Amino acid sequence: MPNVNTTGLKGRNALITGASKGLGRAMAIALAKHGAHVVLVARDKEKLESVAAEVAEIGGTSSVFVADLTQESAVLALETEVSAKVGKVQILINNAGANLRKNITDFTVDEWKGVQDTNLTSVFLMCRSFVPHMKGSGYGRIINMTSIMAHVSMPQRTLYSSTKFALLGLTKALALELAPEGITVNGISPGPFATEMNTPILQNPELNAQFVSKIPVGRWGKVEEIGALAAFLCSDDAGFITGTDVLIDGGWCAM
């Protein structure tokens, strides 16, 4: 069995939404390497179990829960199930997200509400349910996956960008609310990462070249880099970092 770094987050339960793929998967593996028990949450049980198998391969531990986080009843049930099986959650990473690229005149109200519910309402519901787990212990970590689209934007991103700007505001306000409890709340704003969400760009050579040309470091981000950042923000060494948003974009927003 490969060696696992158990010195950082040992004894912590870390719940990660959208953990079945992409950045969620990468953060789950990174936190497991640092000793956390990772609570994997998404809608696809088969993919979650695949991530759980990867965690086991590195000597980590995990639990799998299937839930639709846009539904209040589902989040309440999830909190009950997690409490019964795992105990209290000390780390919450709100990573579940959705994106639709259209002109604003082409969106239906249902599409608008659907992405808003996935990207923003789910974060409210998860924080409302799991913040009580962290209070009174002097430690807690919440990471909300924002985006460079919370700082800049592009055509056909009105829906996605509006949710991420709002999520950044939620992050700052909640950080102030929870600071006296020793609970930090931060955002991570990924730039272009080679994940499933960016498949339309990755599969289009012209769009791909345009994106890469705008990244000062000249490449897509690696999901492992997000994992390493998340692990640091969850560590004791990051206890003085709260209410901020960390851009990890290869210099995109510096231009």
C-alpha cells in the first residue's frame, strides 16, 4: 500500500459535493492523502464508488452518499445520514456546479433556475445543514468553488457568471459570520482546467487554441493543483486565511 500523509487532516471528516469527477475527485484524493476521511457526495453512485476505490488504493478512507443538493429535503436527509454513519463534518467543500452557455435571450426560466439552484442554492442548503457540525470546536473549513467568472466574464456566461459572483458574496459574508467560531470560509476560483465541464472547448481545436493563448503560463490547469490548494486551505496553517478567494488561473485574471 502506498504511503499516505496522515499528519495534516487526520481525524477530520471532509464532505465534498460534486465528488464523482473532475475537481471534486481531485480534491477528495488530495484530502484523503492528508489523512481526512472523505465524504463523497454526488448524484451518480457508480462514479462515486469509482472515486472511493481510488481513495482506497492510496490507503485513504471514504463514504459514499447520493443526493440531489438542489432539493431541501434531500440535503436535510443527507445531513441525517452523514451524522449517523460518519459523525460530524469539519470540512465542507461546495464543488457541485453546472454551466449553460447561451445568449440571455435564449435561456428558459427553468434553465435559469436550474443552474442557480445547482451553483448557489445548494451551497446555502449545505452550509445551513453542516455549519452546526463545526460550531463549538474552534475549527472548521468551508471552501466554495467559485470561478474566474466571479471576477471577469465572457459572452454567453450571464447565467454562470451571475451565480459565481453571488457565491463570492456569500463566501465573504459567511466568513465574517463564522470567524468568531474559528471556522474559515474561502473561495477557490479555477481558471481553465481540463475537466468535463470544459469538454466543448477541449474538443474544439480553434476554441482550445484561443483559450490557451489567453493563459500566461501557456497551458490548462492540472486538477491535482486544485487538490493541493484545497488541502492547504483546510490545514491548520491556513487558519488566518478567511473571507477571500484564491485565483488559480495561470495568470488569466492578471491580464
